[in-house]
Amino acid sequence: MGRTRKVGPAGSFGARYGSTLRKRWARIIMAMRAPHRCPRCQTKAVKRISVGIWRCKKCGLVFAGGAYVPYTKTGDVSRRTSTAPRPR
């Protein structure tokens, strides 16, 4: 296969699909493969098992999240509203 130093994970596409889509795909995949912070033990050891399922390598916590990132914007909003104190 060709060299992929510049294009990263999108190198498997070759010259197909256009540069903008290849760059977007590379950004998404690099963000997915990066280590994420565990909600239980706070270490950067969370990896994706399959689509939407994430596992911490250190403490073994398995939880559901987004397809490409463990914490989505919608999930963050719902987490904030569910833990916020209720007005009296």
C-alpha cells in the first residue's frame, strides 16, 4: 500500500472520494482511536469495542456512548440536566 504519513487513516481510500471527505474521515477516525477519559477512574484508557460501546482498559467499565466518541453533545446536556439541583 502507499505511504499514508500525510493522509493518515484515509490513506486506504487512495485518490477516491475527494479530498474534503477524506480529510473529514481522517479527523473522525483519529478522534475515535485517541484515548478518552474514563468516567469512573478518570484515566485516559477508554477505547471503543464496537459501535457505541466503550470500555476502560484500567477499571473494566463498559458503557454506551456515541458511535465515534464516547461522550456526545446530547449526552452531556442530558447529564447536566439530570444532575442539576431542582428549584423549589
